[in-house]
Amino acid sequence: MSKYDALGTFLSKQTAVSVPMTFREIERVTGTKLPNSKQYPAWWSNNTWNNVMTKVWLDAGYRTEQVDVAHERLVFRRMGQSDVRESPRAYQPKATSDGHPGWGLLKGTFTIESGWDPAKPMLDEEVLDIDRTADLIDQGLEGSK
């Protein structure tokens, strides 16, 4: 049993999707003072290895967001409700036809204007003659010696 279990019980009873709380309200609910590490945003992260209290709010079905350590407040959001990882435009790693989860990562993030030929060189052929340009540069360097 954790000294923060009362927070899990409190969150489990909530019907709202988001539960904004101040650090003092959390202390009132748990009946104990938060540690000094509360001043670091990382302490409020949703990584279970981070601290004991993280597991309590995750087990209650909530995640932290909008953590404002300067004003000592945050929002607990019910998982599955506007969770960034569940957003249709957010990257969701999963195997695709080629087996790599990164395939299609940028899909939908930009469009190619109709009529644009992505295979067409950006510069004219005369300007694109890199060998000729390199020769001219070499000649100029040799001529200045």
C-alpha cells in the first residue's frame, strides 16, 4: 500500500475526462506532503519507473498533462480521451507491409501541388552541369597562381 493510494481512489471516482488539480489539492487528497522533486516536470511524467505516485494515477486510468510546476498545478486526463497517442494524425508505430514501423511516418504531413513533377530537376540542364562548373573553378584557381 502506497501513501498515494488515496489519489488513485479519488481519480477512480471521477467522471470527468480531465481533472485539473493544484499540488495542494493533491496533498489534501493524499494526506501527505509531496516531495521536493515535485518542482521538476520530469517527476510528473507518465513513466512508471519515475516514482511511486505515477503508477497510482496510471492504475486509476489517468495521465498527467499541462504540468505547470511554477504555478503548482496540472491536469489529470482519462486515458483514451484525447490522448495524443490515439490522435489519428499522431505517429502510431505498427508494422506495415515492409515490416518497418517508420514506413509512412510523414504521410499526410505535406502535399505536392498538382502539375508539379517531383522527378524534374530543380535547375536547368545548363546550370546543372556540375562537371563543367567544377572545371571552370579549377581553371580559375590555376590561372590565379
